[in-house]
Amino acid sequence: MAQVLAAERAAALELLAGIERELSAIIDSGSAGADDEHDPEGATLAFERQHAAALLDGARRRLAEIDAALVRLADGSYGQCTACGAPIGAARLSARPTASTCIRCAAVR
């Protein structure tokens, strides 16, 4: 599982870097005409910035989930539900290696 999580972490870091580059390019392209309100392209630029920022937030959350799973793996609690302590099913961990809760607790949430 460590290899799977390491690969997911590498992919998440690559995605994060790509989104950061995209957001930076959007911000740079809008800084020449900083008056988004009166620029016909302003709404588009504002939307693109918000969209990229939301993607960036999601990528950061994903990286945090992977890091938390790696910590659980290191301390021996990986595969154990953080809510009720029951084992997390192998099928769930296979489908979602960062899962921290069993199916029952995830459904309640």
C-alpha cells in the first residue's frame, strides 16, 4: 500500500504544481488590465481565477488526505476506521486508498 500511496502523492504533487502554474498564468494575464469590472473579458478572467483556485483547494485537500494515510500507515493504524475503530474493508481501501473510515461510518457522515 505504501507504493500506491507514494504514487498517488507524486501524482497529486504534479497536479498541484500544474494548477499553481495555471493560476499564476491567469493572474498574470489579468494584471495588464486590472479593471475586471469594466473589461469585457473581466468576467471570464474572474471565473477562471475562481475555478483554478477551487481546483487548487481540492488538490491541496487530496494531498493532505494522502499524507494522513501515510501517517496512519507508518503508525500502524492504516486500515482501521478513525471513527469506530473497526477494520476498513479491503475493497474500500483498494478503491480509495486514503479512506479513513469504514463504509458504515462514511455513510453516516
